[in-house]
Amino acid sequence: MPATATLRKIPFFDYPTMFAADEHELLEIVADVGRRGAFIMQRDLEDFERHAAEYVGAKHALGVGNATDGLLLCMRAAGIGPGDEVIFCSHTMVATAAPIHFLGATPVPVECGSDHLIEPAAIRAAVTRRTKAIVPTQLNGRTCDMIALQSIADEYQLLVIEDAAQAFGARYRGQAAGTFGHSSAISFYPAKTLGCLGDGGLVLTNDDDTYRTMKRFRDHGRDDSGDVVAWCLNSRLDNLQAAILDHKLKSYDDAIARRRQVARLYQQQLSDLAEVRLPVGPDDDPERFDIFQNYEIEAERRDELKTHLAEHGIGTLVQWGGKAVHQFDKLGFDHRLPFTEALFTRMLMLPLNPALDDDDVTYVAEHVRQFYSR
Ligand SMILES: *Cc1c(COP(=O)(O)O)cnc(C)c1O
């Protein structure tokens, strides 16, 4: 029977299956950590931080509560504060901009380009005397043109802080996302490429002073002797989550290879459709190694396509609830970003998660094709 003949259920993301795939090992880890009573800042956290830093080739990695906190730590360590402007791409999660706001600085949203990543020309146009930093989002598991960004940063003496929440292990010219600028944050939210069983995050930096500052900031401002040396917060990665992440890191290369294979299958089955525009394929950009956190297409009659797929059991999502950051009225932006706004009427994310088998991908692709052939 062809795949289209039966109704499948393909949720956009499948949390129970993610757990079930590894249930035995995960429960062993919980038991082991629990029996040791090793809940906060223990060996498992240090091990994971070391392994994660090695994985991306960063000098330092620090576990934090989540990537949003992580960005706050990065920005505070960079000295961002009142009077500063910080440029970010509006096609991102509000979490990129919120830390800028909470430090008393001004978030300045700019356009993305045709690959949905921050547009270098738009950054240049937004720089003022007050601009202090650029916060590129390494969106969908793809790294921005970091050479172009760094040259703008050098020209205007700006810091680069990467929102690498979606890009742990993505590479640009061989260098990992999150290791280019002053510092960066990674997210381990369960639906991320490396997901834990709850919230979790990591900050990366190659700078020793920045590392020391961020280490204190995540733990009440305490230095190694326990002395409180600054007003700070509490944002630690649970030792249990670190143990789980350290376990998952061992098979992470395989998980990424599978995501890239799913992207390859979508590309093989959809690239001839005139009505959709696909992300750059995994084998089509010699400068990049993309990890496909998401498979974000542009589609004609997007809303109808979304409904059609839903009717056939296929979950899709428009990223960020369908709005760029500057489009959330209550946040007080008065920017117009025509390219980004138009994009948000066309974008759709197809399912791309570890629970999908090849037949699932074919089923999704067939229903996209069927929609446009009617
Ligand atoms: C998920 C995500 C975040 C936030 O990560 P949390 O760990 O949930 O705080 C920030 N930025 C981007 C681009 C994200 O995708």
C-alpha cells in the first residue's frame, strides 16, 4: 500500500517517543545521580562542561539554567547596560532580545536575508554611536556569515554575542557556531537538537575573564572561595540534566547525521516544486555544516497547506507563533521590516525530529506535493 493510503500521525515534535527511545539508560542515570545525592554542581556537570567545550572547540563552557539566562550572562559580562543599543535579527525568539531589555539597553531589530539569517547590510544600516553589540541568531541550525559580521564588528568596534541556542555543533568554515564572538548561549530545551528532560543551557567563551565573570553570575555572585563579589542571580544547569546531556552527547554525531539525512530526503522529494522554497540542502553549501534544528520552508498559500497537512495527521509549525520579535505589539517596537514581515506569511516548518522514519518523511513530502497538484 502506498504511504498516502493510510492515515499516519506525525506530530511536529514527539516528546514521549524521544524519552521512550532511551528510557532504560535515562532511568539508570536518574538512579545513579539520585543515589549519590549529586544534584547541584557536581562531577557530572563538570564532565559535561568539559566534553561540550571539546565538542565545539571552545576554551570554556558553563552549564546554565537555559539559553535565555545564558544570553543575559553573556551580555552582562560584556558590560551591556543603559544607553547601549544592541542589534539583533527580528526573525528569532523573543529570548534573544529580552536580556538586552532587562539590562536596560535598547534592542534594535533588523531584517534577515533570503536564508532567514541576519542580513549584514541591515546591520550596517542600523549602527549608531550607541551600538555596543551584534547578537546574530544561528537560526535553524545554520551559522550566519561570521566573516561578514566580524568585519562589521571590527569596523565599528562592536562585540559579537551569538544566540547559538539552535546550533550546537553547526559549523561555518570548519568553526563551530558559538565560538566566534565574545561569548554565546546554547539551549538544551527538549525539542532542541541536543535536548534534556526539561530546561537547560550552556554558555561558551574563549576568554578567561569572561568565563570567571559568568561562572560567578550563575551562582549568586560567589567566587571559588564562596565570597560574594557582585550582585548576581542563580542560573545553574542541574547536575542531573548535565548527566543526561553527557550521555546524549555520546551519540550526538549520529543524531545530527540523521537530521541531515531527513533534510536530504525532503530536498530529494520537494526540490522540483515551484510553489515551495527549501532551505539550503545539507550537501549544497561547502562553507557550512548545518545541523537542521528546523526544516523551515517558504510556501505559497501557506495557511492552506498547513491545514491540508493537519488534515492528514501532519503537525507543522510557524516559528515563534507566527511573528517576528518586532511584531509583538506589547513590546513597544515601532520598526517596519518589510522583508521579514512578508516572510512570516510564507514560512512553515515541516516535522524534523528523531522519531521520524524515512516513510514518515515520504508521507509528509507526498502530501505537500498532493496539495500543489490539486
Ligand atoms: C530555544 C531558543 C532560545 C531560548 O532557549 P531557552 O533554553 O528555552 O531559554 C533562544 N533563542 C533561540 C533562537 C531559540 O531557538
